[in-house]
Amino acid sequence: MADLVIEREVLIEAPVQVVWRTVTEPDQMSLWFADRVELAIEPGAHGYMGFGDQGGPVVVETVEPPTRFSFRWNHPRGEEPVTGNSMLVEFTLTPEGDDRTRLRVTESGHELREWPDAEKQRYADEHQQGWGEFLDRLASVLGARRSG
Amino acid sequence: MTAQTDDELWSAIGDPSRRRVLDLLVSNGGVSASWLAGRVPFSRQMVSKHLVVLEQAGLIRRRKQGREVLYEVEAGRLDQATRAMADLAAQWDGRLAAIKRLAEAAHDEAKNKH
């Protein structure tokens, strides 16, 4: 069965080493991801990410500086994260020249686990790819039906 | 929505062939299993299996018209799935935008020191 994968990317005007540090250093992660990040950046390391008074465990999978970093999260407390009880987040950094980096993130595993309420905050979104195409199509058809 | 029904929902739409069936129902509505089978690259039996899973997940419903059984999408349920995925994608867009700001600021700062 193919995964339901969220896939996004961004082009950054900075060298790959700088982007790598921003993505992986815990004090940097606490600026773009969770409020509290306790994590050693090495494969197999168990850590914690806090979002306000909520939070949960996270386990590092891949650390290949400066191009690949992945972790699993959203698994039940006290369980080891595996395919089926967690989501896998993978960052891929690709240098494009000396001062530019393409950063891609995928998050997979959504079809295999329960849907956390914390993830259901409402945001507008206009730039979906892959899965997004299917969803866009659904949304437009459904929109037309509702107004029709 | 309970965790149980969520599991069903995500595994129902996680399969590409089922998404194909769902796509056809979204675009055409009110069609039979035979009609669907004529438009997909898999067997009529597979179509029936997919329809059962989609119906259990609440994504489609069936109605009888004469002797025929017709299938159509449950718009509310699909909408729910669409929105949940779009929300997650938008969260990642927000995080990537923050990484971009931080990395570019760090890079500018390093450049200015030279």
C-alpha cells in the first residue's frame, strides 16, 4: 500500500551547512518546530518535543550531515516507534550552488495511525503537490457541489 | 470523530487503487460497480472489495435504483479528510518558512562579519 505522504519544499538562500544546523540543532529547532526540544542528533536517540503543555516522544532515525535527517514522532508514550504507530519525518537538503539550498520535507504514516487532535488546527493551503493534487480535485468538486 | 473511525478513513484512502475508484465516484457520482470496473485497470472483484472498504470508512454510500445498486461519495466525510491533510501540509509550509528565515538570517550575519 502506498503511503499518504505530505511533501513540501522550500528554496533557501544560504549554504547547506547553515541550513543543516538550523534544521538539526535543538536550540534552533525550538525556534521553528516545538517550544521545547530535548534531543541528541544521533541515530536511535530518544528525545522529547513539547508544544505548550502538550508534547511527546521523538526518536531520531537518520543523521547524514549535511543532507539527510529523519525522525519518528507521534507514537504512543512508552512504545518504540515503528511503521504503523508513528509518523516519519524526513528532511533532504540539496545544495544548489554555494549559497543556496533546496530543503524538502516529507511526513508519512498518516494512513496507519490515529489522527491526533493537535494536528487539526485550521490553516489555509494553496500549494499542495502529489497528494495535494488529488485533494485539490476533491475539494473543487465538493466546493462546486455545495454551491450548486 | 473517534480514533477508530480515523484509522479506517486513512487506511481507506491510503491505497492508490481505492483512490482511483474514489476519484471516479467524485467526478461521476451515482454509478454502478460494473460501470466502475470498465474504467479501471483491475478486476470487477477488486472494485467490489474497494467499494466495501470505502463504504465502511463512510466515504461513499450506496442506493438502489430499480435492480441496480449505485454508489456515490459522502461529501462531508471526504471534505473532512481533505481538510485534515491540507492542514498538516500547511503546518509544514509554516515550519519550512521559519527555517528559511532563520538560515538566511544566520547566513547574512556570518557574511557581514567578514
